[in-house]
Amino acid sequence: MTNAEWMLSVPGSEEQKATLLNCVGCHTLERIVRSTHDADEFTQVIWRMMGYAQVSQPIKPQRRMDPDWAGNPEQYRQQAEYLATINLSSVSKWEYPLKTLPRPTGKSTHAIITEYDLPRPTIEPHDVILDEHGTPWFTDFGEQYIGKLDPKTGKVTEYAVPELKPGYPVGLLDIEEDKAGDFWVGMMFQGALAKFDPKAEKFHVYNLQSEYNDNVAQLNMLGLRYDVDGKVWTDSAGHRDLYRLDIKTGTYERFEPMKHLPDKGPGRFTASIPIHTTMFTLRIS
């Protein structure tokens, strides 16, 4: 069953079910409902999960470097008590009906899906874009690589992105192509943006300066209209800030649009950066 179907099936209020949305980015809800943890055990499990970076996966967990990010186990007591009511901690089988959504039929099934095997099970393709030749390029969300795929042969070519902060979580998020044909990537917990020249097969890395590059810095997204003013925009999901990079000097300016809003906890926002470097919009979640 899909996560949506599990959320339809399990009992609970909308508020209780909403807490499950923080779980499904890394694993399916089936892991929860098949578990046998009681509420006390779940406080420890949730606390441990919250200490992992988003780049984690079950076969390759990666701890955050901020020891205070996850708080303490008891703050998850209410959620833990709820999870213990929908799993197998006190029953031998689920006591709620399993609900499924309609499956495709007829013309909806007339599709061809081609899958390409990647070299390692730990590769997490995140963003995928096509260059002017129709070649797919992708970022590895859990490792320091960008890759390209030859759709005709299935060959995957990877390029290692420098690891700048040993011990910190690795992985990349956004990938964008600029007008010169170079690729830019957000290096997330490595605290930098990288530009890749596919002809020379070389990276140019733009580190956050030290006053911003702490154990929470996480540069994810890109706004690339630097052909207008020589500036690249990005966000730091860890601090809920925006940065503007001057590519000539390699320095970042910091903007704090969330500073005066009520604290909703770490990382509870997304930023949308348009092509005009004088404007941005925020969506609070």
C-alpha cells in the first residue's frame, strides 16, 4: 500500500495523522504500522530519527552535526503514544480496515516505463534535468556525486563533488543548468554551492564564509539569473535564511525573512526564488 492509503486506513484525528508526514520522506508508513514498539520505545525511536539528516535512507543513515536539533525524547511523547495505537505493539493484527485507492484501468494503463539500474543501492537520484542534447543529469541526494545517464545504453557516468566538511552529512539537492551550459548544485550540509563545467569536467566550489558555515548550514536550492547582476540566490534550510552569492568575489550576503515570525521549529519552511533578484516569496508549512 502507498503512504496515502496507510493514512486513509489508520485511525486518528487529522492532527495526529499530520505528524506522519514527517516520516514519509525517508521510509514508508508500513515500517511504523508493522512495528511492535510501545509508547516508551517510540519516544526513543522518533528522537533518534529526528537526529538524522534528510539525506539519510534506511541502508545509509547520516547523523546531523547539531546535537540539539532533535531536542529530547520526551517532547515526542504525544506522537509516540499515537503511533503505539496504530502498530502491532498490543495486537497481533491490525484492528482497522485497510483502505486502498482505485487502481488505473483501461487507457490509464497504456504507458511504457523504462527503468535504468544505477551502480549502487545507496544512490538517491533527487533532481533530474535534461541538457540541450537530451541527456539526463541528476544529483545524488545521499552521496557526493552528480551523474549523467545515456538513455540508449543505460551507462551512468558519475563526477565526484568535493567533500568540504568531513564527518558532516553528504549529498546534493538542486541541480540547474545556466546559459553557458554549466551545471550548478546545492551541496546542502557541506555548506557550499558548486558549479560544474561538463567540458572540462571540473568543479568550482563557492563555500559559505565561516560566520555562516556552522553545523546547521544547509544550502539546497538555486536561483541562477546571474547573467543579470552576477548574483546567485540560495537558501539555508537549517537557519531558514536566504543568501545571495556574488560569483566574482565568492562572498555571500545573508537575508533573514523568517526572523520575526513565530518559531515553528527547525527547517519548517520552503523558499521559492524567482528570476528577479530583487524579489522572493516564502511559503510557510
